[in-house]
Amino acid sequence: MSDSDGEFWFCLKHHTVEGRDGCRNADRLGPYATSAEASRALEKVEERNDDWDHDPKWNDEQLED
């Protein structure tokens, strides 16, 4: 599988990069444009979660009304 194949997913069960015919979509993240992007999927999730956790515009206390 090369980066020119188009779409890649990161499998949450096997912790591997897969092509279109991999595991079911409920068990993977993507699609990503390259294999390299897919291989960083969990890092990207962690970065986004950290960004959201520290977003000054978000206030959990507003939801407690």
C-alpha cells in the first residue's frame, strides 16, 4: 500500500494503519490522506483533547444550570 492509494485509517483494535478494506469503520479512525497521517491518529486525538480541555472559551459550569 502506498500513499498514492488515497485513503488510510488507523485501526483501534490492531494499532495499525489500514487501507479501505481494513476493519469495520467503528473500530478505526479516518480516513486520512496519507499513511503517515493515519499513523499519528492517536497522537492527534490526544492533541485535540488537550486543546479542548484548555480552551478558555469553554466553561463546563455553564452546562450545570
